[in-house]
Amino acid sequence: MKLPVDKILLLFLLFGFQTSPQKSNNVPPNILLIFTDDQGYHDVSYYGTKDIQTPNIDQIAASGMRFDNFYANCPVCSPTRAALLTGTYQDYVGVPGVIRTNALNSWGYLDPTATLLPEKLKMAGYHTALIGKWHLGLETPNTPVERGFDYFHGWLGDMMDDYWTHRRHGINYMRFNGNEIDPEGHATDLFTDWSVDYIKSQANDNRPFFLYLAYNAPHFPVQPPEDWLKKVEAREKGIDETRAKLVAFIEHMDDGIGKVITALKESGQYESTLIIFSSDNGGHLPSKANNGPLRDGKQSMYEGGLKVPTCMSWPNKITPGSTSNTNLLSMDIYPTLLEVAGQKVNNEIEGKSFLPILLENETPNDESRPLYFTRREGGTRYGGQPIYALRLGDWKLLQNSPYEPYELYNLKTDPLEKENLIESEKEKYKELNSLLMQYIQQGGAVPWQKPKK
């Protein structure tokens, strides 16, 4: 396809002087960011989990890099998504907890002045799209098309009460850009089909695209299509009924991911696409999620609530079958993708680019980098108060209830967090507590409720 002279000049101005990795024609790669909801750390078959088959997620890892110490910024949904799209800690942009329909039980308000990832990528010449779950605001100014996405086809709210009827508290949050829609079909299939259509539509566009594909699955209610459930039950004799449903739910989603990747290949865009797969928090234990040997799951500051399966592929850039044990956070994806796109980070963020790990398999010394986690929640268990965790090197300080003492663990000698050292390691406790207080103070400077008119 022949480009007009003015478009050639524009591309040259945007990308011609950049030093970041780019395709041969100086256009940065397409970016496909696949984000799942509540997927357990070992609910992928690439870790050898015997009762689940995720060949398409496995293929992303096999053709690229697997990250074994990747942390979600929070053990619940909205805060991690806020960190992912802003490159900084969630309370620094006003989302310490889950944003909900009921204002009396909503614990975040996305800072309208925060610069989101799609806004930055648009500056690099990208067309930006969100298909699937948003969960960072239900009304202006915090809707996807107002926060940098050129295209939105998906779900504004938090969880769905039903994957077939697409309602939450009887409200329809399904949207096409700014318009309410009421499509028929399983939500996972809808998001897959819409992504396939979008990828095909971009094949003849001169711009690279950023597609943020955010599945609601496998968040409860666990509702796999019946044929997928029957297939799992026939294959896994004697499997627990609850577990069978979750396995089928994830395998159905994995099949959708395969269709999206196939669309990249059939449209000739796969070789120029960076694919990222991750999840927003650990697996939900009542749904029988598999978080491997890690302690606890979703909602918890123990490792099982925070570690998530993560892998990335980029043909001819990332070494196939490579792995990284570096401690990384969801928010680190933001500066990494900006560097890939040739964009400078000129806004203050806490995320750190890990592009050298992707391209050169470097192992940076991350012992001195504190990793901070916070979550605010309501109900009688939390009472509107936050809980916190902080990891520094091998040490981790955490609190799972605002009404209980802190706990201290050495993850090198005790990765399953069984021996609380808070009494015997008082100096280490003081050190981590001092750091934690600094982060809490910075977060306290940002409002997390919508200002009164």
C-alpha cells in the first residue's frame, strides 16, 4: 500500500529519530495486551498443572518469555487496572479499592489528571482500543473514550452477574464507544469476536495499534458454555464439580485467545505484534482456583493473592522459551510499552521499564526496590480501612486486616509465608515499616472519592 507523502513525513517525524526497538520501516510494533480477571498463578498448563489445558497461553510463553515473579499491584480488580494504565501505584491515582455501582461501597475515583497509557501511545501514532472490561469509572470524565481510547467495545462496570445476559444489579453496562448496546452471546465469545474483527480492520491501517483485551473471565460467576464443561468432565475423571467449571471457563477463554492470535497471523500482523498476557490478581479460592503452592488467594496480601501468570512474545525480539525471575509489577508494563513505542516518560510514575529483560534477558539487581501494595475495602471485615504490604528484597511486611497486627516473612527461606518473624526481626520490621509509611503518606495526597459539586 502506497503512503501519501504527508503520512510518510509524519511517521518519519514520530519515529525516525527514536532509538528504541522498532520494525524495519521505523514503525513500532502493534501491542496486544491480554488481561484476565482472577486467574490463578498456576491456572495455566505451562506450569505443569495437570487438570487444565491452555495451549494458546502456553504458546505465548513458549514463543517468548515467562515471568515467574510477576505481581499484580493489588489483590483485587480496579486498583490493579488503575496501576496498569497509569504506570504508578493505584492510590497515587485515586483508586485504592474497587469502584462499584453503589457509591456507599465504592472505594476509588480515578484521578482525571492522570495520563493513561492509551493517551501516551496515541502521541506515538497508535490507534488505541479497549475490548472487554474497563472497571475504572461508570460516568464522565472516567469512561474509556474520554481517557485515551479511540475505540471501546465492552463492559464499563465490575463483575457481570451473568455472562449471557450481561447485567450488574440489573444494569446494562455493555457499551460500544459511548452508546449502550445489548448483544447476545457469552461475554467471553463477544470479546473474542470483537477483537478478531478489530485486528482484521487494522490490517490496512498505516498506524500501529494498541489493543487492550480485558476478559471478565474467569471471575465468578463461573459460567462456562456447556460443551466446554462436558469436555473437561469427560477428560478429567472424578474432578471436583466446582473445579471442573473453572477449568472449562479458563479453557474456553484460552480458545478465544487462540482465535485472536490466529487473526493476527491471517492478517499478516503477527510478526509485528508484541503480545502481553497477565491477570489482575490471584485466583479466587472459593471457585477452586489454583495458585500453586502459594499461600491464600484473591483479596489477600499473601503471595497467592498477588502473584499472577504472566508471559510475553515478540517475534525476532524476545528469545523463545526464555524466563525471568525478576520481581515486577503490573504498573511496570506502562513504561515498558512506552519505551517500545519510542515515547519518553515525562510524567511522574513509579513503574520501571523492563524492556532490557525482554530483549537481552538481563537480570537487574532489584534488591533495593521496594514493592508497595495497598487495598481499601468496606463491609464489617474492613470498615472502609486499607490493608498494606511491602516487599524489599527477600523481606515482606504485610497486613491482611486493618484490625490485626503486621506480619513479617523472609520469602527466600520461607516462600510459602509460614513463619512470622515480626517478633524476632524487630530491626527489619522497623526498616520496612518506615518505608511503608512514606508510601502511605504519598497515597494520602490524592483524593479517592469524587469531589462534591
